[in-house]
Amino acid sequence: MAGGGAAPATSTSEAMPPVNGPAIAATSMEQAGEYLTIVGGCNDCHTQGWSESDGKVAPADRLAGMNVGFRGPWGTSYGKNLRTIVQRQTEDRWVQVLTTADGGDGKPPMPWWNTRQMSDRDLRAMYRYIKSLGPKLNGVPRSLPPGKEPSGPYIWVAPQPPK
Ligand code: HEC
């Protein structure tokens, strides 16, 4: 089972729809989605405490966003609360955002270049898994333009010249 012994998602969809090309196989879309969010690295930036706990965050607390910013030439961006986003976005819109870098507005270090190459079914599986977790409120700061000082912690994601 995916998730290193973690409990599987509670609600499950019907059988996995067919796919054209490489995609994950699992008994349900939610189980595939849980696995994909782990191996796709989504928790690394969208789950508070994921790396600090060595990936031991219960599904109920995953993907609700991170309050450590990613600062670079684009300003400061934050791994958003995906639990809230899937509640207010349709599945089709989710696929569109992840395959178009949010219409070209999406900022780094979100790996837009990777999600646009995922199969449609895998993208939908992640949506259904995250939606099955239900909403979870979490105070994720708003992104900031370049030159604006974040009031909370942040990570520099731009190369620094050697000392
Ligand atoms: C290296 C860090 C990082 C990783 C890994 C990452 N994200 Fe993100 N993600 C971000 C950041 C930062 C943003 C905000 C980008 C912006 O402000 O434009 C974001 C934004 C998003 C959005 C857009 C939310 C909206 O505004 O509608 C979605 C959806 C998303 N990520 C899903 C995922 C999924 C699914 C994965 C795993 C396949 C993933 N992310 C992996 C950092 C990351």
C-alpha cells in the first residue's frame, strides 16, 4: 500500500478509467493519488513539517500548505493549501492549472514543467485523493512581489555567488 503504513483515503471512486500511455496502477483513483502526491514530491512543499518528520505526517494533515516561503527573482511564493483549492476548483480546472502553469502565471519553484507531463488520469487521481481528505484550514501567507520582505520564514531558491 502507498503511504508507508498510513491509512488509505476514506472514500473511493469507481474503477480507474483507461489511460493512453504511462500512468500509475492502483485499486482506486484515491489510492493512486496518495501514491502520486508522495512520489511526485507534492508534500515536500505543500505539507507543513513533511521533510522535518521524514514524511510522517498523517493524511489528515497533508497538503494544507506551508508557511515557509520560497524566495527568488519572482518574489516569494508559498506552497498553497491544496485541500482548500480542490474544494473550490473543478477537476477539469485542476488539470488545466497543472498543465498550463496556471495560464502562464504560475511561479517557481512549483514544478510546472513536471506536472504538465503527467497523464490526465494521474492528475485527476491526485485531485480525487486530496478532495477525499476534506478541507483543512491553515494560514498560508499570500505570495509577495520581488523586493518585498516576507514577515515569516523563507528559503532562498536562487543561486548565490560563491564567497
Ligand atoms: C518545490 C516546491 C513544490 C513542489 C515539489 C510542488 N509544489 Fe505545487 N506549488 C508550489 C508553490 C510555491 C506554488 C505557488 C505558485 C504560485 O504562487 O504561482 C504552488 C502551486 C500549486 C498549485 C496552484 C494552486 C492554485 O493557485 O490554484 C497547485 C494545484 C499545485 N501547486 C499542486 C502541486 C502538486 C499536485 C504537486 C506534486 C505533483 C506540487 N504542487 C509540487 C510549490 C511546490
